[in-house]
Amino acid sequence: MTPLSLYLHESGCKVDAYDDAFRQPIRELLLSRGVRLPDSPILPADLDQVVFSTAIKDSHPLLSQALEKGVAVSRRGEALAGILQDKKLVAVVGSHGKTTTAAMLVHLLGFIDLPFGYLVGGWFREGLPPARWSQGEWVVAEVDESDGSIEAFSPEITVALNCDWDHVDLYNGVDELQAAFGRLFARTKSKVIVRQGHALEQLARVTATCEIETFGPDGDFDASVKDVSPELIIRRPSNKRNVTELVRAMGEFNGWNAIAALAACQAIGDEAPLGRLRSFPGLQRRQVVLHETSQRVIMEDYAHHPTELQAVLNGFRSQWPNHATTVVFQPHRFSRQEGLRESFAKVLSQVDQLHLLPTYGAGETPTEDGRPEGLLALLPARLRGTQVHHSFSELRQAIGNQKNPNGVLFLGAGDIERHAAAFAHLEETKGDLWLAFAYYLRDRLSNAAELRMNEPLSEKTTLRVGGKARLYCEPAGAEDLRELILAVRLFGLPLFALGRGSNLIVPAEGYEGVVFCMRGKGWREVEMARADALMVGSGVRLKEICLFAASQGLEGFEFLEGIPGSLGGALRMNAGAMGGTIFDLVENVTVMTSQGERREMLRDEFDARYRECPELEAAFVLNATLRSRSKATKGQILDRLRSFSKIRNESQPREASAGCIFRNPGGQSAGRLIDEEGLKGFRVGAAEVSRKHGNFIVNRGGATTEDVLSLIRLVRGKVKETRGIELVPEVKLMGKSWEEALEANQ
């Protein structure tokens, strides 16, 4: 979808791109090119068509809205066919190698004097974007057979690479897939380029009405490939003579991709420039070596079909013949895994050590036979100990360290690339968990995100005490937050959300985990959602909310004045004052779950209680819609704000504090109980029970966490001793339970 968005935008269309889980660098690339990225799945008013990928279910909110509004809807392939109908399309087709061949062709065409556009389904490792629009008549694109949209294309030239049975949910056998290719050949206008002697050549000669050109030994484009790892040697024609050139790629299969690209380039531009494939940058997730030493090579590849797995294994062994092979494989789609299970088992039985990850469904409904466990009984006895790993730490421990030279190959489609990157960073840092995590996360965050190690936290809290966070992050937006959540889940690290730092005590030893704070501009936006409601970002301070509401004549927000916090933290603890709580205003809240999923929740889905909201204990607020129940003049609201402010100033301390320390027990006032015990002004070190309000502990300057905790223990002990009432802390203790802290030094 990203290449199509870029192509359309460059052609002059206004494009909005929405993804439930954008990844970097996709998001930044789209934004840098001017593509609009809505934060919520709401259809803009000024659109003509909605294009969706096959991984999107019919129930998606955007598709439902389009149906209600009568907006045209089409799958990506169908839309692409319509967009390119007036262009001379060079369609690259085949069960394997489409993306690499299209990328090689784009690379070659860049060296000849011919304007052309392109859409490539992968990311170049360096240099080129995945798509470009041109006023020229030629366009290079992959045509995908997986969803049947191949039937919508009528190319000028078709480059057909191979045909193995795949997409078993759509094609009942290879014959049906070949028939689809045959129909495409029949619609091709000028030329079908196909490998000499391949079954597709015979198919083309039966079905095509245009010219057929073959490539390979004794073909029309007479060429051959030799694997001389780490490169390939291509022998091919140039200026009526045979020449040889090096190709920057691994494996014989990539040699045939290169020859197909050379033949296509010559067909389009009457020349295939010599020596240019040696500078081909390659594609991400295609035979990428992530880490290499004399002892271990770590490589990842997108291979998710038995033929692709075999090709990658052959290429690896050619380049590293003395290395044992450890393969981590993640099946892609339940239907493919179920239909080709025996072929997968046959290929994977060749490896020395095998590890499996759960099937990546890509929107499919899970099936028992599509799970990787179905492979286990088909493996040879020496691999019968193979396991399906459900956590990265479990996988890493199972792979372990091996004495002999070995290669660890991460193969498949889905989220296996996360495991590959994490494993490579741990190898690179010699097992330094935190450094590896920082490297891993930095690669996935936007440039605007902040990431620091050993960050002091005391100045980020209102009490001004405590140690450092092992790692501190300020995500710039929801996509950064999602990447952070997925990263800590992968590495098995604790995560703590820090707001303005009120209602919080940081231990002296700090936090051996990841602390994040929504301080960036994108989190601090507040705007009118409609005449009686505000849309508020998680990082907006409560005072800013009530002042903005006042400016719009919306009342009911006044009690927020003076509460030292931001919206996200206030919702998590159901903050309140002056007889009101934040959830009195809530209409809906958009959250990011602990699994990294975005979800919108209505008010009645929350069990908001006194100073807690259980549904937000393991979820993080992105924004919320807050509704006013009535309107008033700005002057009336400001008068009420001034009244509340006066009450606060008279009753609460202005010195550094965390806010109220204890919950009010059983209808009584914790502050009054402490006052009646004569504890106001009592100090431990520089921590003091406020002289103005007994339920506040203030930092008189230089207080430590232990000063504060000792004073809390003393106050609790005194009240319990004389009143028989056990005060329960309301303030949060970062990374610790109060039971643990209160028992210390008892």
C-alpha cells in the first residue's frame, strides 16, 4: 500500500493513508512526501475512492463508513490496474522473485535515458524509494496473483519468472494458477518474457497472441548464471557479443532474477547497461546479513514458500559451506501452511537445528492444521525435539551458543523480522540486554522520538526525589508508542508510563525498566470535537483543559484547575477534586493496549472507582473526548475557576509534593486524622508533613526517597496506634508494591 500511496500522491492526487499499526520508516517517508496520515479511522469528506489491502477485513470501520456513504471501494490490485490502464505497464509476475526482479529492473532503467515510473513491493536497502510517478509512458510494477486481481491487468510487457502452487485458499492446484497466468499472457499487448524451457514458455506459446521472448541458455536473451559467492557471475549478450558481469546478490535464484531484469530492460529501452547490477543495493528482508563473525552468521529473509526456503538454504550453503544451519521459521497464512505442510517439512528437514514461531495469519481465521505444530510429526527423528516458541527469550535460550561455525537464518513473513533484529543486536553487543534493546528500539522510532539511557527522574516528578530510569523514552506519536510496547514485550522488560510526575514517588535506586513520557507536541493537542465536547491528547495538562473549555464557554471542567497532572495520568487514577472526577466528563477514550493494539472505549466500558481505573492499568491513553453537560459565559466560568483556585491556595501547600499521600479511609479525612495526631510539620530529613494540609508531604529541599518513605511509615504507624485506622497510600510507588516498601525497616 505504501508504494501505491506514494505513486498516487506524486501523480497529483490527494492521498490519505491509514494503517492500524504504521511502522517506521514507512510513516516518516509518507509524511515527508506530503501524504496525509489521519490519527483515527474516520473517512475524510473530500475523497473519491477507498483502496484497501487484502489483509483488511470487511468489518473495518473505514470500509463500513465507505459503504454507508456510497464511496467507491476497491482492492489494491484492482485499483492499481485502473490507475495504470493508460500506461505501458511492465508487469513482473511469478510465484517467487517478483519484488527482487522488479527492483533490479528499476535499478537498471535508472542508467538509461528513459522516463519511467515504478511500484516495488519492498524497500531498497539504500537510495531509492519504493515508488515513483513519471509523466513517461512506461511503468514497472509487480502484479500479484494472490487475491485474483491479476485478472484486471492488461500489460504492455509481461515478465514471467516461475509458477509454483501457492495461495491455496484461491487456487485448488498449480493448474488453476497457471491458467491465471495464461489469461494474463493472452491480455499482454506487446511481449511476454519467459525463461527458456520453463513450463511457462509452453503456456505462453499456447495462450499469448503477442511476441514471446525467452531468456536463459540458448534463449532469445542468451544468458547463464554462476554462483561465485558472495557474488554471482552473469554471462549475457551486449552489443552483439557475449560478456560477463558481477551481480551483487546471493544465490543462483537471484541470478535468474537478474537475467530476467536484463532481458526486460533491453526490451523496454533497447539496451541492458553493462556492469550496473554490481551496484544493485538489494532489498530489505531479502538475504540480509544482520551480523557476521567467524563463528556465527545471522541472516533474515522473507522466504515463506517451500521453494523460496530451499533457494535461500542453497544460497547460504554456497556462501558458507562449513557452517551448520539453524533455521527459525514463521509460517505465513494458515491456508498456505496447511496446504503445503508436507513440502515445508521436506525442506526444513535438511537443516541442523529448527525452531518454529506461531503462524502469522495475515487476517485469516486460525485453523488447527495451519499451525506450525502440524510440521513436528513430519520431521526426521533428529529434529523431533523442535519446539514452537511463544517468546523471544525462550527462542534465544533454545538457540544458545554453539561451538562450531553456524548460521542462524530467520525465514518467513510476519513479525519474525523483530526476532531476527533482536537476536542480532544481542549478538552484536555480546549479550548486553539494555544496549541491544536501545539499538533495536532506535531503529524503529521516529526521528522526533527521544531515547536516553540512565535518565534521572527526580526532576520529572512533582516531589523531586528518586533515582534514574534504566532507559527513558519520549515517543513522538502513537506509532512510536506501539513500537515501544512491542519492543518491551519482545525483550521481556518492564514498562512504566510517566505523566507530569504527580501522585508518584520514585525509589532511590530508580527503575530497572523503561519509563516513557508523552511530552511531545503531538500529545499536547486540545481542540473542539463538536460544540459541546473537546478532543484532548494524553499529554495535555489538566489546567490547560479547563482553561480551553472556559474559552469555549463549556462548564464542568473547573475542578481540574490546580490538579498537577496530565490527562493520561488523570484518567488512569480517576483524578478528582471539589466533588468532581475526570470520568464525569468522559465520553470515550482511545487507548493503546499492552499488546500494541489501538482501541476506542466508551465511558460505560470503564469501571472508574475512587482514585483508580482498572481498565487502564495495562493500557495507555492516546486521547479522549470530554463532554460538557452545559454552557456558560467565559466570565462565569473564570469566576468559578478563581474561586476553586483560592480554596486550593488556602488549603494546600505550594512546595514540591506528590499530592495527597493517603486515601481517605471510610468517609473520614486522612488529612484531618493526621492533623489531630499533631503530625503537621513533623520532619524526616528534608521531608515534612505539610503545615497547611496533613495529607501532603513536602520536599523542603534536598529530601530523599527514603526520607519520604520513613515519614510515611511514621505517620501510618502513629494513626494506627492511636486510632486503629490503617492509612492506605494513594500515591504510586514506581516499580514497587507498597507492601514491600512499608515493611522495610519495620
